[in-house]
Amino acid sequence: MDRSFRFGVQTKTAGSRAQWIELIRTIDELGYDSVTLPDHFDEQLAPSVALMAAADASERLRLGTLVWCNDYRHPVVLAKEAATLDLLSDGRLELGIGAGWMVSDYNAAGLTYDRPGTRIDRMVEAVEVLKGLFGDEPFSYDGAHYSIADLDGTPKPVQRPHPPFLIGGGGPRFLRLAGRHADIVGINPNLAAGAITADIGADATAERYEEKLAWVRDGAGDRYDGIELQVRAFFVIVTDDRMGAAEALAGGVGLTAEQGLASPLALVGTPAQIAEDLLERRERFGFSYIVVGQDQYEAFAPVVAELAGR
């Protein structure tokens, strides 16, 4: 598989249509390859609607979710939304889907927060339903969580046989399943606790990420070399004081500065130093699809200019 770098921005919100359009066009002009949204019940924009507006603002950017939470909508509903978005964007959707993890979302909405195994089982069934509904023939399914009776999913997506599926996670079972089902696999810390906690660092070391990639490889088998590997860089600090910033950052999550600098979650230093880190991580881990946050994309743009497409 082509391991050329791609870069995305995880967006979240804007105060008006004009602000959203300006944000998307700026991301486009800075050379990023994709724009994504999460799927939570806080102040963020609704992902499907916001991505359609993004598709109108840019004819080039790919559009994705990090990620649609499977428990928030039935897969028949998601199939129609996703296929419509792919159709109306001329085939630019990257369909990110997850089992759901943020317990505060479930509590706020009065949704049942099932044990992880149940949520994961349900998501796997949803992926099978989505792929079936994207197919050319009427689809039926009889699973433990979903039943579909001779339904011809319409519209059909432009990308065939379906838009690329992005599945990301941090635990062994989930990453093996991602290796089996996804076209793009995102490697994350394990969020089984249902919230981001101060001990996240222990699950974000370089050594831990090598273990996570082994789980993906176990699940993928012969298809591993065809999977694109993605990482969401949560800590991006563009600075001339690389070590000072690393010490402050890593100390907050229980790591040494050296461990923090080596973690795939962190990108710290000058643009040249960060570019060198990314080249080394691609060689070591295979990561070629890097996503940064809405609050970081402008400072990170020189790295994109240096590495995009390389």
C-alpha cells in the first residue's frame, strides 16, 4: 500500500455558517487532506450535517468521522446518511465508526451503557449491516442486535463497494476486529474507563503502540499491508523549547519527557523536529495518516507543507 503522508483536522464547531465555511476553506488552502468530526452530545456540530456543508465549501477535502458512535443511531439510518453524504460529495466520505465509549454521553441522554463486549458486538453487526446495505442487491440480516428484512439500501454510495471504513480503538479485541473489518485503522489509547483520565500515558508509550499494532496484524492477517494506519495526535505543541514543553506535557500523564516525545499521541518541537519524528514513526509503526485538532491546525501547517504526499 502507498504509505505517503495524509493529514487531517479533527474539527468540532463554529459559531455561524460563515465561520464554518471559512474554517473549511482555510484547512483546504493549508494543504490538509481531510476534515473530520467526532460524535458527542456536547457543543459540537452534528457530524453528518456539518460534513455536507464542508463538502460544499471544498471540492477537494475528504470528509470523515472520528467517529460515528454506533449506539446513537440504527445502522439502517446511518447507512442512508453515509451513502447520501458520499453521493453528494462525489465520493469523498471516510466512514469512521466506533462502539461508543464516553459514559457522560450515555448518562446525559439516558442511554444504556452496556458492557464493552456488548457494545463491540453490536458495532461489528452494524458494520456488516452497513456493508450489506451499500451492496447492489436487497439485503437481509438476522443478528443478535439487528434484523434487516430484504431492504435495498438507497441511495448507493459513489465509492464501490463502499466508502472506506475507519475503525479505531485501543484494546486487543477491538483492534483485532478493526484489522479484520476496516480499511483505515486508528490506534488510540484504551478508553474502557469511559473517560479520559490522568493515567492515559501508560497506554500511550511507543512500546505500547507496538503491541497495539501487533493486535491489528493478528486480526488482519494477509490484508494487513493494505490497511492505512491512522493516529490522532492529541498533544501538538509547535515550539523552539522542545524539551521544556515535553517535560510539562509528559509529567501530566505520568511519563518522562523522553517517553512523551516518543509517544505517537504527541508531536512536540519545531516543524522540522516534528517532521523528523513523523518520518521515524512511519518507518517504525507504519503511521501515514495523521490527524490534529481544530486548535492546532494552523501552527501545524508547516509540517503539512513539508510532508504531505511524501
